[in-house]
Amino acid sequence: MNGSVKQKRGLGALDWMILILAVFIAGSFVLRYMNLEEKGLQQDSVMDDYVLTVEIRGIREESANSYFSEDTQFYFSDTGKYLGKILSSNPNSTSQYYELLDGTVQNVPMVTEEAKDLLRMDVSAEIQVKGQYKNGSFYHESNKVIGLNKEITICSKFVSVTAVVTSIRSAQTSQSGQ
């Protein structure tokens, strides 16, 4: 007993760092899963009517005039869930802007070589959708997040297109402004 027995030491600095790191990792997992549960829409969420304005670029003139009429129903291509119905559409001819050698800008309609497909069109469409704003994001009723300038692939019975979301507004403000 004259010095061969060492006295136990407490936790060292490395032990404390490992313990703090383990608590930090466990806490971040808990916060992440709690946050994921809050995101998205709950089953009992009240959905409001919104108007989604989308821009579809470079489609055939025949498709633009035939498949984007009022009350045409559209679905998400990836999930097949209902997106909404078209309230109005505005087809315009697609054009390219070219800068000429003298510095002026010339607007030239986009024309293809095929005889049946001479003109490409851009379509601006307003689609009535259901959803809600939550945590600064718009959630469609199918629990899909839709954001401004986001590309979404949508389809109807006859056509599938990629559209860019240009605006999302409440349907109530749209009706009161008319």
C-alpha cells in the first residue's frame, strides 16, 4: 500500500468533448425529426383557393390552341395527383431577340423547318388550385411545395408540359379585383 494504488481521476478533456459531441448529435436528430413533422400539411388543414400563373414555353401552335382551354384539368406528372383547372390562358408566338451588328435588337418569331410545325407558342395560363401558405412556402393540397420560378411538370389527358410558376395569389383577391 505504499504507492502502488493509483487514485481514480475524473473525466478528462477528451472525454468531455466526446460526451458533448454525442449530446449535440442526439439533439440535432431530435430537432430535425420534430421539424419534419411540423412541415407539410396536416390531414385536417383547411385549404384555400389560389390562382397559380404558369408560363409554358415553346409548344406547338396546335397544342397551345387545343389543349389549354378553360376548365381543362391538369395533374402533376410525377405523382398523378390533381393540380387544378385552367381559368384562362393566353397563347403568344414564341420569339427570339437578336442583336444586330448596328446595335439594334430584332424580335424574330421562332419558326421550325417542318411544314406542319411552323410556329411555336408560349402560353401563360392561370390555374385554380387548392392549398395554403405555411412557414413561408405554398403547399398544394397534395402536400407538394410549389414556389415562384420553380419548374413543374404537369399533364392533362392529352398533353404533358414543363411549366414555370410565375405567380401564386389568393383567389379571393383575384375575384375582388375584377
